Amino acid sequence: MKRIAFHTLGCKLNFSETAEISREFHRHGFKKVDYKDEADIYVLNTCSVTENADKEARKLIRQAKRRNYDSTIVVIGCYAQLNPDEIVAIDGVNLILGAEEKFNILEHLAQLELNSDTKIIQSELNHNQTFVPSYSSGERTRSFLKIQDGCDYTCSFCTIPLARGESRSDTIENTMKTAREIADTDTREIVLTGVNIGDFGKGSTASFFDLIQQLENLNQIDRIRISSIEPNLLTDEIIEFCLSSNILMPHFHIPLQSGSNKILVAMRRRYKRNLYADRVFRIKSLNADACIGTDVIVGFPGESDDDFMDTYNFLNDLDISYLHVFTYSERPNTDAIDLGKIVPDKIRAKRSKMLHILSDKKQHYFNSQFIGETRPVLFEHVKNGKLVGHTDNYIQVRIDGHTELINTIHKINLSKNKINFIEGELL
């Protein structure tokens, strides 16, 4: 029985696809082992959003080869699609598969000749309409369900359309079939993932709103979350439906990227800050307890001190719960690298630190509103001797308790605010 190990970098979408590929290997008799163990085949599913992601991929490839010099190394994912020539230069890589070919990995491995040169198999993505459904199954509590792939947006900083092709999705019927497969396991929560999930149904009469209406009727699943949705695609009807649902959680992650309209135009985002503020106001006016997170990029080319302070002050005034802060990273084949004045690394780091501090303040304030209250918590794992889970509105909670509580939902009294989490007691 051949041993195979997987490692995933990047987004929830990558995790769902790795799990789908892993299940296919299991069906063909392979034994799955940890990536840190000795294996016959190592499969690395890569990200290429930042230069750091590329560096991490190169390090993991070298580590795998040191564990077993005779192993076969396969690299898939966005880095493999965008920069295969860089990966070829890494000693020991046997197979590099682009976005269209990663789900055919078994077939390509069977045709791979031992001791041959590195084999690169790619295809043009310009007119790709293939959608492969997938979902993660490594976590007992939560599953990432891929509902959409690719992107038709042309944000000036982003390589994802180059790596994944055009926006596409499956039918609602097929998506529900996959969701029911998850429901037949002991998974309690589904997270809807994709590159641009609000674009679900593009080219058909179906829409993302139609899909979540169907998911509302999914049996055996307690919770559904939306991983991330563009503000211009987050309609009133989606907001209202989610906040009145019994299964969709009061938690929205809405990328902003910049609070400066000037920078938003340079980024080619499809909204201005007033629309973003309106979406936040709409959510909070319907449910003040709802959690709202956002993504922000600092150091975009041409971002002046005034532009950054526009972002800082805009976020400071917004009723949001936390930030994911990203430092701009120059990516080949994007228009942003030719825009405006380059922001020095030291200034990027300073701005990033300011927003991380602001995020802590936002999270502390949001959490503090629920101290003394009781909320349902789905427990997921143990960390430092504490049971860890999340409330419906995405507050991380830690309690003293037995591992038997993992993958169960209980009412918890929220007692101590620790900024990034709340300590609680089981009622």
C-alpha cells in the first residue's frame, strides 16, 4: 500500500479541493499519512496570493524530499499554474499540475516515468467552464463546501483569475447533492467557499440567493456560514434572509481592501466606501449582534499617508468586529505593479501594525457586548487544555470541559473577555 501525504496552503477553497483529491486516492487503495511523516508521494496544494506563500511552498517541497529522497513530489494549485518554471528549478519535483489537471492527478502519476525530468502539465484557462465539486472532510465539526470557482473581476492586484480562470459554478441541484453528502456525515457546520461566491449561478437563471434558500431546508446540518462575499453582491435580500434564517449564521465576512475611494478605483474594485458602509449599516440595523469581518490591504502602490488615514478612520468609525490585514505584495502579471509610487516596506509594516491594533480594539469591543450573556457554542477542538468553539456570531469561546463535548452545541455563559476569545462556563 503506497503512502501519500498532502499539505495545503492558502484559502478554504484549496482545503476543500485537497480533501476531494485525497478521497480519490483513498478509493484507489493509498494510505494517507501526515506530511511530516515519510511517504512515497507528497502532494502540495499551493497558494500564490503573496510572495510569502511562494516561499513557504518552496520550503515545504525541500522538506518533503529530505524525508524521503526517493519519494515522488507533486505540486498543484495556484503557484503551479502561475509559476511552474520557478518550481521546476527546485530539486526533486516530479510533477507540476495546473488548475485544469489537478483533479486528474492519479492518471498523470500512472504515466510518470521514474527518474524522468520534471513534468509540467497545464492548460489554458481562458475558456475553462469545468467545475469540480469538492468539500473538506478532515475536520469532524466543520466542512468547507466549494460552491463556485474562478473570477471574472479584474482587480489590479490579484492573480486569482490567472490561476483559476473564469467564474463558474455547478447547478443548485448538484450543489445540494454534495451538501447532502456532507450532511450524511457527523459534520455540524458547512462553510460555503469559492473565489467569488456571490457570483454563484453566473450564466444561468440561478443565483446565490436561490442557493441559500434551498440550503435552508438541509437536514442534519446545524450551521451554515458564508466564507466571504463581495459588498456589491451582498444584496438586501441576502442579508435579510441570512438574519432571519434558522441555519445561516449571523456572521458576514465582507472584503473592503481600502477605505480610500482613490485607492479603490486604482484597485479596480466594484464599489465605493459609501456602499460598503451601507452594507454594514443594513446588517447591524437588522441584528446588532451580527459579526462582521473584513479584509484590508496596506501599502498598495500610490497609497499616501492621507489615503491610509482615510482607511484607518473609515474602519475606526465602522461597526465591524475584526480585520484581516494584508500587506501588499507585488505579483507578476498584475497591473498594480505599474501603478503609482511604491510604498517602502517600513511604512507598509507600520500601517499593518496600526490596523492590527485597531482590529484588536474592534474585537475587544465586540466581545465585551456579550459578557454575562448566554450563547450557543459549537465545540471544535482542544487547545492548551481548554475546549475551543465558536458562538453563532463567530466569537471564539474557551471553557474547561471534557473532549466528549467536541462536535456538540451547548449554551455557554460568556464571562471573561480575552480580546481574541472569551472564557465561558457550561450551563
